[in-house]
Amino acid sequence: MKHPPYHLRLNKAVDRLLLVDAIRRMDRLERLSDFTYYGLGGPYLDDFRLIYELFPEIKMVSIEEDEDTYKRQEFHLPCGTLRLERAQFKSFLARYEPNDEKSIFWLDYTGLGYGNFEDLMALLGKVSENSMVKITLRAEPRDFLDKQNETLGSGAESFRRQFGAVMPDSAATPPLGFRDFVCLLQDMVQVAAQKALPSAVPLMFQPVSSFYYSDVTGMFTLTGVVCRRDAAADIRKVFQDLHFRNLTWAKPTLINVPVLSTQERLHLQKFLPCPSSAGRTLHEALGYLIDKDKERTEARLKQYADFHRYYPYFMRAVP
């Protein structure tokens, strides 16, 4: 199976490190040694490598359907405490029984289909209290364009037929803009969560953070905690100091960091953090454009100022 180089994607890497920041706060709810991390690790198992390095006490399980990807996972196994399971996620989910065990799930999908929401609803109905669930979905409005005239056209009807059950308005036309489309996806995740955990049950899904980004392909991702309704305020307090929190289903935050050399980053470091006008300050510090014009350059450098603590280092090694 062909896989994109997720381990070299800047915005994806930032998203991964933001999840780590959220997991760190779960220690305020339960001992991290009581958690098991479940993910769709892909061939390189990068999120598992990171979890093991930072939280070695967390148990880990990777679920993979493809035989060759599974073999690559065996080759890239980062530690002896990670359990690899070769299974379809739906079949794994059918067998999954938490038995009061605390779980952290990352449903890291590369596509967008109604089955993704079915998985989320089934999972939210199973995980134990104070478990964390993160879902990542493809966010490309062009997937639903009428190719003949570049409008939504019949694609909109196809979208409504497929996703109407989780759309806030099943008769609405999905938007063409990237940001508006990810806002719709977040609304759909909220609808799915409410269907899985209706007001009549004692548990609910409390959002923690949500982001959207593009490393060639647009993606939307949201993280939340399954908790008792009467404890939701306490959960929000746990994550109140999370820098990029989203505790109220507000619009997701854009991640769009620039590609910078190590030398550029070291030069900019002395100007961080920027209390105001970060993009302009860092642009003046560099003295040249890093995008098409001044406006785009300053927007990208503002992104770097916002996310520099989560910006990864990619090293080039000569064997």
C-alpha cells in the first residue's frame, strides 16, 4: 500500500505534538499508567514512537488492516510494549471492551466517509469515563465538485445522501471554501457525538481542541474527552490552560506553519515570544519574504510565532 510521508509533514507533525500537550493534562484526571493508547499508526508508527518517548507508562495498541503495512510496522516497531493488531478497525471496535480501562483513541483517517462517523459513534458509546478520543478527517470540498463546471452540482446531492444523518441541516449545500467546509465537518462530529451520547445518558463528549491544516491535502481534526455531564465543568478546568483549547465547539484553529531552515529558526528564536504584531516583527527580523508577498509572509510568520513550540526538527543524515 502506498502511503504519504506523514513523518515529513510539518502541519501534521504540529498536530501530533498538540495532541501530546492534551494527553499531558489527562494526568490531572487519571494516572497515565491507567491509559491505553489506540491508533491507526501507518507504516512508520510515528505517533506511537512519540507516545513511548514522552509517556512510557501508557500502554499502546496499533490497529492495521493492510498486510504489507502491518509487516512494515513490525519492522519499525519502536519498543517492546507496543502491541500490533492486524484487523479492520470496525472488527476491532466490535471486540473492544474497555472494562473500566481508560483509553486514548486517535481515529486518524486519510479519507472522508460516513463509516468514519459510524466508527466515532460506536466508540463514544463504548469508552469508559475520562477517556480521550481524537478524530482526523479529509477536508477537501473538491472531492464533491461537479467536474464539468467546477460547482458542487450533483456532488452536493451525493454529499447529502452520504452524510445527511450527521449534517446539522440535511438539506444544506456543503460549502466550497476550505475553512467553511471544516466548520461543517466539526458540526457533523458534534451531531454524531450527540447521537452517540444523547442527553438522556449520563456521559457526554466534551471538546478539547480542533484544528485544520493542509500538507497538500486538507485535513480537519478534533480532540475531546468522554465525561459525566455533571463533571463537564471540571473537565473544562483541566484544559483551561491548554494554549489552543476549544472547549465550546467554536471554530477550529488553522495550522499553516512555514518551511524554515534551522538557521532561520535559530535567528528568530531571540524574538519569541512576540507579545504583538508577531508576523511583522519576525518579517523585519528576517528582512526578506518567505511567501509571495508581505501579507502572506507575515501571516505565515505569525503562524510560526503561534506554533513554534510545536514545530518539529527534521534532520538530514548522510549514511
